[in-house]
Amino acid sequence: MTDPQAQASSVPVITIDGPTASGKGTIASRVAQRLGWATLDSGALYRLTALGVLQEGVNAEDVAAVARVARELDVAFRGDVILLKGEDVTNRIRQEDIGNLASRVAVYPEVREALLQRQRDFRRPPGLVADGRDMGTVVFPDATLKIFLVAAVEARAERRYKQLKEKGFSVNLTDLLEDMRARDSRDANRASAPLVAAPDAITIDSSGLSIEQTVQAVLDHWSARLA
């Protein structure tokens, strides 16, 4: 009889970790498209938890209550559309208030544990490209290729500013830069699964690279790994 866990562990995984607005989601999606693989946007699960906390009126300081929200998330991913309790929340979870709350609740070990197996369940043939902050260190420590994607905080803030303006959100670049520095600090210094490159990860600095150049860099490392 085939062991489902052993079968899953044989499925190749590329992890792309990095700080907020480093472009990891876009890069992961395009790499997956080129390879014909599935994607896991792990950050979306934490953002969905944050939105659930707000919608249910849960105290964000109540760790047990926040962890319950994470465990009970009624979420569905349909292509580029993300549904929470059947409602399209794709754009809502990308707003800065949700991102900041997600960063706060992500420091709770109970929340990370609640979402761990859900993330691992995305590992299915023919392969998975997973992006987040602890994909290569905690969720998929046996990943075939681990990328740590970085960029200068000023470049990341400028990218996020343009993204939000294009979507019609009112945003201040100075405030965005301060929020991003604070989020970087929280992510890097949390006790549970801090943002750090896995020892066997390959670091790519995308500050001066286009999206396509960054995608190609990841694919080149994948080809080298196969060779």
C-alpha cells in the first residue's frame, strides 16, 4: 500500500522566501507557469487569517482565538481568485491594513502550527512552487531548490506603492516605507519561524532585475540543479 506522505515527499518543490514586496509571489507564479506546476501563496493564508479576525471581531491579542480562526478558515483558491466563505476577497487581502495585521498574528506559534499542514497539502504532482517567509526553513525543509529573494527596502516600497496606486488605493510612500521596515523587523525577529535564508538557499537580489530576468535566474538554478 502506497504511503501518501512518502508519495508527497517525492514531489519536487521550489521554495521562494523573502521579505514583503520582494516580488516573490509574482516570481513564484511565473516560474510555476513555465514549469506547469502548482503554486502556494502562503502569505495569502496569513492575510486570510487576519481578514477573518477582523470580520469575526476577534481580539488580535487573543492568541487562542486567532489560532482558531486560522484552523477554521473556509477558503478556496480558484486560479487567481481567493474566496473566503464563498466571497471574493482577492483584492481585500492585499490592502495594507490586512498585511500589517497578518504580520502581527504571524508571530504566534499557534497560528503557524494551525496553518502548517494546510500548506504542506499543496504538495502534489507534478510539482509545487511555494512562496513565503519560512517555506524553505519550516514548511518544506526538503525542497529540491530553495531561493531567498531580496531587494533593497526602498525598491520594495516603491514597487508596492506603484501596485497599490494602480489598484486605486490611496497610499503614502513615506508611510509605506516605515511600515515595511517595521514589518521586516517583526518578520526577522519573531521567535517562531523567523524570516531567514535556509542554509542551502540561493540568494537572488532583484533590486536591479526585471521580473523576467528574476524568473530566468530561478529557472537557470533549477536547470543546474537537475543537471
